[in-house]
Amino acid sequence: MEILVMAGQLILGLSILVGLHELGHLLAAKAFGMRVEQYFIGFPPKIWSIKRGETEYGVGAIPLGGFVKISGMIDESLDTAHVNTEPRPYEFRAKPAWQRLIVMLGGIIVNVIVGILIFVIMTYKNGNTYLAAKDAKYGIVAYDLAQGIGLKTGDKIVKVNGKEITDFSEAISVSNVFLHNNSSYTVERDGKLVDIYIPNNFVDKLVDKKAVAQFIEPIEPFKVGDLVPGQPATKAGLKSGDVITSANGQPIHFYHEFTKIVKPLKNKRLTLGINRNGQPLTLTMTTTEEGTIGFYPELLLPLTKENYTFGEALSIGTKKAFQVVFDNIKGFGKIFRGEVSASKALSGPIGIAQNLFGGIWVWDRFWTVTGLLSMALAFMNALPIPALDGGHATILGYEIISGRKPSDRFLEAAQRVGMVILLGLMAFAIFNDVFKAVF
């Protein structure tokens, strides 16, 4: 069922974004009097279509893209039947270069607008709920990767890259920490300030699912939250609101202490000391094969909630949207410098469905991920690769500056090269997803 939910979210999200992207091209083309022959969401074979005026609108069976076919344009269809005829007034090639440029940028512009709108609306609707750095008063749990760079459980992170943090999430932000070069933490340890330097290639370890289950998290006091029916905790009589004080005789104060004791116990006997409304109790159970007992913790560190006016949300949401673009640029820089492996960092549709959307349909997460993908799609399409909008825009920019229009033969060759590059990248991304999922 989770696979269907992931696939459904991916298909819906991409269909919305691709449909709007291609609509940007269509509206710009029609505004300049160009004939749009086809507007399709999805690639052939065709599932359904209807013709309205000069344009056929339809849906293709492969939901990983879409296209708009504009008369007189050499595009991904590689239709060159028109090249030996005189340009007709309604054709793409007959229009001034600045109009053709706007048409090519129409999809990118729409994706940027959609991404900003989603981030602004989600920011205004949900505000910001976060753990203030001052409230992470017990410090951090440092797992293996964190210990590898010198962090210790109990450290209190007070600065990132020399700047004091107010939100604990700033300490684990990929954008703020791991995509920068020469990043560092300043931690309070035993009453002293200690600087911890982060290797420039550290993000390569963070994107490896085998190497990192966790990096750091705040040390959290807890009590028992919701219970899973039919699991050992429920059968043994554990109740929501119980406070676990010991596990197999070892004292428990924080959630990481509980998981450290219980997780290695697979199908093993477990004795819990419980405080229930001030009364001590002892419960005995057998853990599952995964080393769990079947409850969700209610974490007790206080969270801070900020609500925003629409004006504030407009500013913050726009900044969040463009941060996606800046992060992509930094990420590509890491790949080109060899600090991050492309096979670890790049994901195709399978990876996006698994890592971003997840197996549970949560509308807030769906729209947040869709906004992120909208900005990422705009960025990727802006790259100056033939067959992408950015490739067409680069050629048109040359034409505008030089006053010389490239030949149709050159445009056809560039489109073919671009298609080979894009198909190769897509094949790599899908193979990479399958490889990571299997191995």
C-alpha cells in the first residue's frame, strides 16, 4: 500500500508541475500569435485527447513529463518537415528572437511562481513550529557519524559557522551547514567552548542511507504516547502517559537511553520500571524481531510556535523557495569538486517518491515537496543543455546579442545531442534509484 501512496503522490505532483510548466509555454506562444499544435501531460502512447481550435489537448501514458508542440519549432519531437519551406507568420521560427525567448522561458517562470506561491501559502497557513536552541538544554545525542567528526553526546551546540543559533534545526540544516565549505560547530562541553570542524565532503556520508540512520538529535525526556494495538507494550499493559524509569534494571531518563537498551534486544525478554500517576509498576514483555515494543514517544522538550502575517509569509516563503535553487547550485558545486558522489546525490523518480513523499499521504508534506520540486524543475530546466529550455534560451540569447540566427541544421543537431544527454541522465537516475533500493 505504501508503494501505491508514494507512486500516487509522485504522479500527481509531477502532473501538476509539468502541466503548469507546459501551460506557461502554451500561453506565451498563443499570446504572440504562434500556433500550438499539441499540449500533452505525460508522454506517448496517448490515453486521451480532445481538440479545441488548432490545439490538441491530451494525456499520455508515461507520467514523467509532458510537451507542447509549437509550429515551426525544432523540439523533442525532432520534426524537421518545415525546414525546407518559407516560415509562415504563425510559426515559432517566424517570430522575433525576443518573443521566442519569452516562450522558451514561459515554463520556467510559471514553475518559479508556483513554487513561491506554495511556500508562501504553507508558511502563512502553518507558521513555524520549532525547538528553540535554548530549550535543547540537555544537549545532543551524537551518533556514529557525529562522533566521527568529534561531537559527543551531551554537547550543546551554540553556534554554526560562528553565528549563534536560535532554532535547533539550524544545526542540522543541509543548506546552513553541510553545503558550505569549511563549516564548523561551536559547542559547550564541560563548561568550555569547543570548535568542531566539518569536512567539506561530509555531506557525501549524510546522503548514504547505509552510513547514516541518524546524525544528531536533541536529548529528550519523554513519556509513553500512542500505543500500537497488538504489540508487546499493549499486551503487557503499558498505557499512554506512563513514564518509563528503567529498562532491564538500567535507569532511564531520556528517549535515546531507552532505544539504546531496547533496540539490540530482538525477541528478548524486557522488564520495564514504570511510573504511573506517581505509582511505581513493573511490566515484563518480549520485544519484537525488530527490537521494538510498539509505542510512540511523547517528547517533552517545549516547542516554540510562530505565526506570520501574510506580508511576513510572503517574504519568508519567497526566501525558502529560492533557497531550493541556491542549495541545488551548491550541491552541483560539491559534485563537480568531487566532494559528493553523483551516484549518492542524484535521485530519479523512485528516489523522489521514497525519500521526499513517503508512504503516508500527508497533504502539508505533499504540497511542501511539490513546491520544492517546482523550484528544482525550474532550476534544472534553466541549465544551458540543448533540448532543455535553458539550452534554447542560450541559443536565442546568442542570436539576440550577435544578430545572427543559427541554422536549422545546427538547431536539429543540438536538439539531438541534448536528447541523448537527457535520456542518458534519466537512465542513470533510474538505474541509480534501483541500485540504491536493492543494495
